Amino acid sequence: MRSLSQIFRAVVLTALLGLAAGLLPAGQNPAQSPPGSALAVGLKASLESKILQETREVWIRLPDGYDGSSDRYPVLIQLGAGPHFLYTAAIVELLARNAHMPEMIVAALPEPTPRHHYRDSTPTRVDYLPASGGAPDFLRFLKEELIPWLETNYRTQPFRVLCGHGLSGLFAVYAFFESPGTFGGILTDGASLTFDNSMILPFAEGKPAEAGIRGLLYLGVGNERETIPGLQAFTRVLEKKAFPRLEWEMAVEADEDQGTAALPAFYRGLKWIYRDWRMPAETAAAGPDAVRAYSARLSEKYGYEIPASEKALSARGFSLIREQRFADAETIFRLNAEMHPASPQPLMNLAFLFERMKKREEAAAAYERAAERAESSQPDLAKFCRSQAERLRKR
């Protein structure tokens, strides 16, 4: 059996090949490439920054179906080099498709030069990095320019996850404590918290309990001797301060090093941030009121309205089918049909499940009920559903 790390790499490698195809340099000669056409899976924009006094690229990955919906989405902001954007976008797509988290807009800020990395990521100036100390301005850029730009140009929700690796992870932790509430979630891999004699420790410890520190903080790291002690020292500060509205987790990827830990750390970190996202089958079995109460708790946690939507219930039902928990999936689909009485789709999902379970008569009846719902507004769909019912009864 393949290890979890091997599965990560196999899944994400496939996605990276597609994502990279959409980010080929503009001047590349197609004749130099193998046959085939590019897969446009991302957007690249430019943002003029008055604060940084430069133009920065922003890479965007929109959820599938974004153009055909009116939904708003939480935002993941990925700091650092381009490859971090590639695997993060793939992980988000994988987890959202399997109902472990919501669909998200992924926005990355690739660094034009190493100098930008040292400048933007470090809160204080040190002699051995002449460009260091620019984190306060970079945080202003995120708050006053990037986030408003994203909100103007894309349909966003107010919940944001900031991701960083190494020094970018240090910046993410700094931003979380310096600007409470700007980011609801922080996800780091190998954050360089020993920078400048571990300046982040007294910085965080100096924040009073009433400072409004709140949200979800995940500190991932590989088997890195020089990094783990700094993270452990920081978690001792968190334990001592016990900020009442802060949830945090530190996890060591023992089989990974600094170069490979990012992939499992970001995967596990997103699952941890959204660990309550998957509705338990027991909640659905308790009925609509329990489902609405569950959605209300999610809304409170993430800071925006998260309804028990038809789409969310449908995704959870199909995830249960993939787990071969057919009875639980049936509970979800029946509840979905009850809570959204005008939509034919929950009944079509139920029909699909019944056919999968070889309950052909029940499947045919579900298709007929779906046809009744679709008759007035979607006559072609109604015709399709009746044909499916007829097909099942002939068998």
C-alpha cells in the first residue's frame, strides 16, 4: 500500500501538470513544446502598489463553475514562490470536491526576486539581510490594496486564510497578531520563528488577552532540527497566554524535510481549519432544525452566513456514497429534498443512489417525483427524468 506522502505526491503531480500549463511564460515558442494546447486553469493579473511602490503579479485560481454562479467564496492568500500556488490550488480543489472544505478563491503573490522575499517577510531589520524589515509595509499592502482589489474584482466572503512557508510563515504569524481579524486562518509550513533572536516570541507575548486575537492557527513543519525548537517555544507562549478566541495546532511531518513538508502540512492544515465542515450523518438524521443549527454554528465560526444549501447537502451525500455509506447518503438526500421542495436535483440524486443500490422501483419513483418538480420550469429535464423512470421499469 502506498504511503500517505506518496498519495499526496501522485494526486498533486497530476494537478500541477495542468496548472503549470496555464502559466507558461508569455514569450515561449509553441514550436518548442510537445504537441497539444495549453490548459487555461489560472489567471494572472497585475496590481500597482503605491505602498510598495512597485507592480506585483497576482495569480488567481477560481473555483470550477465560478462564472456560472453568483456564489461568494472565502479566499486563500498564498505567499512565496510560484510552486506553492500550484500545489495549494490543487489541494483546495481536491478537498472541496470531496466536501472537506468550501470552494475557495486562491490568490498567490509570487516574489519577483529573493530580495522581495527577505524584505516582505521580515518584521524587523537585521544586518545580515540588508533588505529586511519590510513586513509592516507588506501587511499594509495586503490590507489596504490587495484585499480591497480582490473584493472589488471577485465575489469574496470575509473569511481569509493566509499561507506561508519559511520566512513567509513568519510573516503570516506576525500578520495574525499584528492585525487581529484580518485573517481568520493562518497556515504555515516550517515558519522561521527564530528570526532575529526569536523576536516573534516577545511580540506575541506582549499582546494582552483583550487584544482581539482570534481565529485558527496551524503550524506545520517537517523533520527540521533548526525550525522545530522555535515553533515549540512559540507554542509555549500560546499556552501561557491562552487567548480565549484562538485555536491552534502544531504538527510535525516526521517523514518529510523542509523541501517536502509543505505538501502534507498544507493538506492537513486546511483539513484542520475546516475540521467541522463535513456535516455528520447523525445531524442530518436529526432533521432540518438540527441541520440549520449546525449551519449557524459554522456561520459563527467562520464569520459569514453558511446556509444548509442544496449544493452543500448534495456534496456531503455523494461523499458518503464514495465511502459506501449508502444509508447515511439516503438520509442526506431525503433531507435535501425536504428542505428544498422546489428543486428536482435532490430527487435525482436519490434516484442515482437507489439505482446504485439496485433498488430500481425506488429509483424510478424518485425520477418521477423529480419530473413533477421540473415540469413547469425545466420541461426538458422533466422529460429526461421520465425517460429514466421508464428505462428502469422496463428492466
